[in-house]
Amino acid sequence: MNRHYLAVATIAVSTLGFSGCTSHHQASKEQLSDTGATVMASQDSHSVHQPKWSYKGSTGTEYWGDVEGASTCKTGKQQSPINITKVTASSAASPIIDYAQSTDIRINDNGHTVVYTPTTENNTIMLDNERYVLKQFHYHTPSEHQFGSQNYPGEIHFVHANSKGNLAVVGVMLKIGEANDMLRVLLNGTEIITQNDDEFTANDVDLSTLAPVMATFYHYSGSLTTPPCSEKVQWYVSKQPLTLTSDQFKIMSNLYEGNNRPIQPQGSRKVEQLSN
Ligand SMILES: [Zn+2]
């Protein structure tokens, strides 16, 4: 059974264009408003998801350029993900990660991945003295980026935006190994939404433990890896992976497996290696 079609869409449609469900939700909200009815979050969160794009078949990755507003997926020249093979040493500064020790995180399933949304804005990274706030993170299995043509079992994307709406995404590979305590809390919540098709909030998650893991980054200019594939993303892919146990990983891959966009041409883009 393909879980994508069992999944319910949720109200957490980000303003960043990450969800393919945006227009669906806007339409249902407008309809409700037209009747003068109050827009109920619960009604919205239980709408049945109708994917306009997917990773396979007639709505798969090769057709994303035909999705309304997503022609860049086909015509873009700075698309993501890429295969990272050759890197250029750089003296540019690494992102400085300043994640909080305690954050409440809303967990929901948007029909393409599980989205983890902090309820506060106190998780930030600094890039060239500019503050980017962590808006959400989500995962892909297997990884989207490759290192030397190799995929990892999974990849988490931490999506940050500055006040102008520019995006900086930190990608971290997932590797099977030691248990990850930070992920444990989130994965418990992920199991709960899997069983109940609902939203769940994990309290007091310590995201600060991630910072020490990420010391060296591969940086390049790229795009969203989902429609509309907008080319407004500065990518920072951590050289060091996060480890988690195979049981922890199974919770993720049971819900989504194969939600990775294929590798895109690098073109003339350079990948810089940044270290603190
Ligand atoms: Zn992603």
C-alpha cells in the first residue's frame, strides 16, 4: 500500500512554497469563507490530499516542469540536488548555527514528507552577519545530494529564511549507527501522526545538539528540490552525517521512501568547502 495516498494533508502550508498542497488549501478556505462559515483549522487539517506532483509515474519528477508555476523545474540552470564530487577550498565563513536547547515542534505529514515546524523563532543561523531563522525541517529517503555519486540512507533539510525571504538550507546526511536522542523525541511524534493521521507537537526538543555535528559544509547556489524548484536557495550540506539506529530510521522510511529528486546538472557552479 502506498502511504502517500493515505496521508492527510495538514494546515502547515509554509509560505516558502514547499508544499504542493498550497492551492488545494487556499481553495478550500475560500469556499468556506464564501459560505460565511468560520474557517476551522480542524476541517482544513483533515482534507484529503490530492497530490499534483509525486516522485513516480505520471506526476513524477520528470513532469514537475508541467506543474502550474513550476516551469523552473525544467528550465532552471541552478537546480538541486547535485552530486558533490569536486570541492573548492574557500575562506568564506561557515554558517554559525545557534539552535535552542528547548523548542516545541509541530509535526505533520504534507503528503510528500514529514514536516517539523518550530513554534518559535529562536533557532537561527548567521551567514555573513545576517540572521536566518529556522522555519521547518523535513527528510528525504534516500538522500537527495550525493557525495562522490553515493547516496546516504536519508537526508534532513533544515530550511532557514532571512527577513527578505532568501533561503539557506542546511542538509545533513543520515547514516545508520548510534541512536540520536534529539531525533528520538521527534520520531515518537512521527509514529503518533502515522497512527492517527493527525498533527502532534513534540515539546522541549533540544536542537542545540545538532550544532557540534556540523563543522564542515559544502556550499553552492541551488534550488528547492520540490516544485516550484525556485532558484533562491543557498545550500550548506554538512560533510558529517547524523547517525541514528536502524529502528529509528525505519520509522522515517516506513512513512516515506523514495521521496528524493534525482541529481541535477551542476553546470558551471562551484561547490565550496567551508569550515569553522
Ligand atoms: Zn527537502
